[in-house]
Amino acid sequence: DALGDLAFLRIARLMRLARLLRMARLIRLIPELLIMIKAIKAAVRSVSVALFLLIIALYVFGIAFTMILAETDLGQDFVKGDATAGIKDIDAGPFSTVPLSMHSLFLHGCLLDDISSLMADLLNMSYLAFAAMYVFMLLSAITIMNMLIGVLCEVITAVADAENEAIQIGWMHETLQRCLALGVDENNDGCVDITEFYGLMENEEAINVLQEVGVDVLTLVEMADIIFEKGKDGPGRPTGKKVPFDDFMESIFALRGSNSATVKDLVEVRKHIGGKMDKMEQLLNKFLKSVPTTSSAVADPPVSAQTDQVPINHDYDNAKVASSEPEQSGFNGVLPGSVH
């Protein structure tokens, strides 16, 4: 019984660990904390590469400093204590071995801990070690460490942008679905047609959500014929295919002002223009076939048209021609008053 009670107490203690689940609620309430955790996860590879490069630099310069300072106080062990009493305390020099040299370089060269006193000792002992320490500081503290900070900042910025965008997209997705469920989606088939789309654009809440995420509502309405491949059925009544809600959301996301043009967008524009040109060419060919040719258009008038013409007065025409000719009587080819 006593062992059973102890086992029960252990289980009760383990149950106390369930309190850690409250941290999940805290993370949900603070999105920035979740962003930091995801950024650390995303930056593991980049940070590991930077640290590996730093370890290589520490190893190479550790060997160099151990060899350069081998004959100096920094590279030798020294004994503390009373030699006559047999009490010896051996202190290793900071650059006596390669591991100690790497440790000293990390503290003084990377973290710049008490670097001024170390540089003064190196200047007194070895000019070569003094110059090598400057090179190591430029490589590690200024280049690698700052590069590591830059990588972390870039990863955090990218993760924050992605998380904020995901939050906005999820919010818009839920809001539009709720608007459709409140009466816009009449048949409840999970798809959006052109009529339901126009009904959605009349919802003020849906318009505010679209504008909040950067969607141009006017352009979205103008692009409805492309999204739904709209046609005309009867006296101006719009018809078109039904688009699944996920595809409809993807089309909406493509119309955000923050998006950049991609090769896919150019290909889609080319396909759309090509389709329109093919339709215009078909209509033009159909129109040309319906128009009569020139030889058939310029033809002899029908017989009925010829019989309806006004008869020609040949006597009047002959009299007109005769009056236009010069008189032959009394005319000798010389005009009056002419000088011979």
C-alpha cells in the first residue's frame, strides 16, 4: 500500500507538468513571442554555419598564437607556491596550448573582454602576435559576429512578415466565409459564382476586409469576367462557371497591391490576350464570309429596274448638238476686225 501511495504521488507530480500547457495559451495571446520562436527555428542552419566558421578561425589562430607566444610568459606555465615546502601550484599560460589559446581568443578577441590589457602585453612581447590579434578581431568580432547578427535580423524580419501575412489571410478567409454563409451562398455548395460574387461585393464588412489586406475592390469587380470566365445568356444576364472558394481566395490574393509581378503573371496575361485575339479573328472571318464579294456586288441591274427607267428623248439631244456647232453661212474663217 505504501508503494502504491508513492506511485500515486509520482503520477500527481507528473500531472503538475500539465501546467506547462498554459504556455501555449500565452504564445497564442502574444503573437510576437511565437514569431521569435519560429525565427530561432528558421535561423538554426544559418547560425550553425556562422558558428562553424568562427570555430575554424579560432582553431587556425589558436595554433598560430601558440607557436608565436611559445617562448613568452603568455605561452608558458608558471609555478605558484613555496618550493621549499613542496607546495606547487602550476598555472597554465593563456596561450600555452591550442585549446587554451582558442579559449583566450574567444574571450578577448570575439567578446572583447579586457582586450586593452591583453593588447598591451602582446605589444611588449611580440609585434607579430600584436598584429595577428588585430587581424583576428577584424575577422571574428567585426565580420563574423556582425554577420551573425545580420542573419538573425533578416530571418526575424522574414518570419514576421510571413506570420503577419498569414494572420491577415486567415482573418480574411474566415470573414469572407462568414459573409457567404450569412446568405450570399444561397445553395451552400462551397463555390462562388458570378451572382454570389456581386452579392459579396455589396457586403460592407467584406469590402472593409478586402481593403484592409490591400485588395483593390474596383479592380476585383472589373476582373470578375476573367475570374469566372463570364459570358452572356439572354438579354444581358451574366453567367459563368462556379469557382471553388479556395481558388476564389487565390484570385483575390493575386490582386493585392503589395504583390510583385512574376513570370507566371506575364504568362497568364499572354494567354488571356492570345485567347481574345483568337476570338476576334474568328469573328472577323465569320463577318468576311457573310459580306458579298466585289464581283457579285457590281452586277447588271435586274430587268425590272431597266423597264422602270425614263425613256430618252433623242430629238432633244440632236437639236442640242446642232445648236452647239458654228454656223457655216457667211463665215470665211476670218473674224471681223482682224488685220491681214
